[in-house]
Amino acid sequence: MHRRQKMLYIVLSYILLLNTGSVMTDAWALAPKRSRIAFSSMRDFNIDIYIIDSDGRNLRRLTNSPANDVFPAWSPAGRWIAFQSDRDGNREIYNMESNGKNIINLTNNPAMDSSPAWSLDGNRIAFHSDRDGDLDIYTMDANGKNVRRLTNNPADDWWPDWSPDDQRIAFTSDRDGNYEIYTMDSDGKNVSRLTNDPAMDWQPAWSPDGQWIAFSSDMGGLFDIYIMDINGKNVGNLTNNPLDDELYPAWSPDSKRLAFVSGDGFLTDLEIYVIDFDGKNLRNLTQHPADDLFPDWSETAVTHSVFSTDNLIETWGWLKQSDK
């Protein structure tokens, strides 16, 4: 099988395979923060979601299900983690507290729903789905209501990621015959193509400071992590690894580092690495023989208690529609 086809097969295979809060208090704002990365791993002979500190310490397993739990996505203040799971026999978007508790099904649709991405205000989640016959980008409220289709194209539109001002969404599409990176307004209008080359450009990740979009591309042969301006200019190869494939970029909250997945040219022995924005200080974060995939980075409160509550801008979209 061609390597690019195998890459698509692996990703698509992984795809196929609340509580009420109170008013935000100073306790939450003053709570100590920890930089953590959520990811999926097969280390316990099943694909579950884990979190680990960005220095590689304090590994913790969040889900423990015979299902496949993949594509974890932190909510802006780190209170929730959305993810895809087939635990009900179908690929759906779920949400859980960042301690792994209170899991709730958000989509509940017979189609495939995947790759959740939170808006910065915490009110909406973007995702891709084939519920209308082909892969398109959708948004929904943080409680799963008010689903809206943003793209309507016979091509595959997938892998959405919000700009930090919630005004634009980056995504991958082959609508022009090749997988490229596009952006559009958050209502689906004003689609703009950012990359234009014969390589496969995909998995866009908008930097939290709004200045850059990271993505994975095989324009150099194997897949590497690239960075470009938000208008598609000044493309640079961050990882530049001639031996391994580098995939799934995820920015640190301060936009100074990126996490990504690296594996050999046969896409085996997948590990999560961290690298500085300038390409220095590369570090293997997971160091485990099982495959570790789909990192997402957040700076979150160390604990959640009844006295230190949700960040109001994040949870208002959820809470104002809960328990109706």
C-alpha cells in the first residue's frame, strides 16, 4: 500500500474505530495551573485517553472502556475534554470532565462524528461528520444542541480548528483535487485556500496567539510539521526529519512550543514529542512501546473542587442550556 494511502487508512481507521457549575470565584482564578497534554494511547491494549504533564510526569488514564476513545480536545479553561468514541457502537462526540468523570454523549447520530474542536468562548464545538453523505464541517453548542452545517461540498472537509478570536475556522479539504489547508468564517462563508502544492497538507492547528497555523505535510517526502502565517505565507519546516513521519501538531497555550506525533516511515512506534517554536529542544514525552496519538495541550487548574469552579466564559454556553 502506498505510504500516503496507509496514512489515510490509519487515521480513518482510528476515526471509525455536567455537571452544573456555580458563579466563577477568585478561587478558580488563583488556583495553581499545570501545563498538561491529553492524548490517546494503546498502552493498556485498548485505545483510551490519558493526560500527562508537559514535562512528561504525572501520567494518568482518564477513560477505561473497551471502545476506542480518540481525538481528545481540551475546553478553553481546561474543565472539559471532548473526544470521539464508539462506545455506543457508533463514532460519536462525547464530553467529560478533565478528571474523566461525567461522560456525556453530545451527538448521538447514526453517522460518524469526529475531531471535536472548542471555540475559545467555550460555547461551541466544531467537528466533522458524514451525516449528510460526505465529510463536512459542523458546529454545535457545547451541550450538543443547535447543530449547524458549515461546509456543503462533495469533497472531504475535515479536521477543523478555530482561530483564537473565534472568527475563522481552519480545515483540511480536497475540494480542489488535493488535500490542502483552508480557512473560512465561523459561519462557513468566505472560504480561502492557504496551501497550494501537490503534497498532502492537513491537520491545521491555529496558534493561541493567532499568528501562525501549524500543519502536517509530506511536501518533503515524509510527513513533517510545518508552520505558516495565517494567510498561508512564510511556510517553514519545523521538524525536518528525514527518517520519521511527524503528525498531529498541537500548540502550547503560550504559543512557544508544539506537541506532535512521530513514528518511523512505516507509521509504527508512534510517540508524542515536544519541540520549541524555533525547532530546538526536541523531547520524547511518552517513551512507550505502544502507539501514542492525537495530543492536545492545555494549561489547567491542578484540581477541581466545589469551591473552585468553572471559568465563566467557558461554561456559560454549556450551563445556560443544561437541565432544561
